[in-house]
Amino acid sequence: MIRIVIAEDQRLLLGALGSLLNLEDDMKVVGQANDGGEAIRLVQELKPDVCIMDIEMPGKNGLEAAEELKKTDCKVIILTTFARSGYFQRAVKAGVRGYLLKDSPSEELANSIRNVMAGKRIYAPELMDDLYSEENPLTEREMEVLELVADGRNTKEIASKLSLTTGTVRNYISTILDKLQVTNRIEAITHSKEKGWFK
């Protein structure tokens, strides 16, 4: 039997989640908390297998509670409405085993709990996309200039190749460095290669 504590400050949702999970043959909700502090106390007292945690709760929020529970055997699954990559990254650092969104179907939650118990990590696909698909801030023309820089061309050669003045090429390079928040051409090339932006 998988023993579960739920931490959620919306009482209606807390009750509904508890009822849903108790319908599963292999799950039992042993405790319900309205904030992060209470969740920590219940986990320490009841030693559940899993704690399902909302993020935005009064007092201690779900991420702070997850950070404190990192040292316990309890597996934390974040269940939230917020698909924010900053929250997600902090949750991953806190060692949470799952990060799901509240608009997921209810059977997905039960399956995720089983998968987490089997040693897997379950993260909402939208968050994985955010984590890896950072948008390229450069325009097509700026990428053309950067690719020529990467080929070892100097300002004059780039100007000639793209039918621009050397002053315009310098402006493009300056804009590229600004947009990528780097200090020189080498860093701009390295950064763009790491992000997979070169064709």
C-alpha cells in the first residue's frame, strides 16, 4: 500500500484529491495539510511514501517544504497550476520526484505516483520543453553575421559577402553581443553552438 500525505491550501481540492486517491486499490491517504509547515510535520510523524505538494501555500510554500523533506525517505511530487521554469528548476534542485500540473487528468496522478514509487522521475512535458527550448533571440540576418564570424571572416569580409558597410556589420555584432549577454565574439559563437542555434 502506498501511503500518501497531501499538502494543498484549497480545502475543496484537498478533499477531492484525497477521495480520488483513496479509490485506488494500492493507495491510502494518511494525512492532509493546508500549508508547508504542517506537511513537514505530518511527513515526519506519519512517515508516508509520498507527499503531494502544492507550491503556493501560506507560511512555508511547497518548494521550501520540499527542500526540507529532501533529507527524508518521503518522495515529493509537486502538483501545481504554475508551469514556471524557475519553480521547476528549484523543484528539481530540491530533489522532487515529480512535477505535475493541476489540469492533468486524475488517472495521470495515480500513475505518476506508481512510477515515482518505481524509482522514476515524472515531469510535465510542457516544463521539459521550456527547459530545453530556449528561443533564439537573434534575427536571421544577425545569425548570418554570426555564422560568418564563426567561419573566421573579419568585418570587411562579412561586409563584402552580405553587401553591407563595415559600420553596419559592427553594429550587428554589437547587437548580437548585447542580445546574448556575452562580452566577445568567441563567447557568442560558443553560446549559440551550445543552444543548437547554428544550422
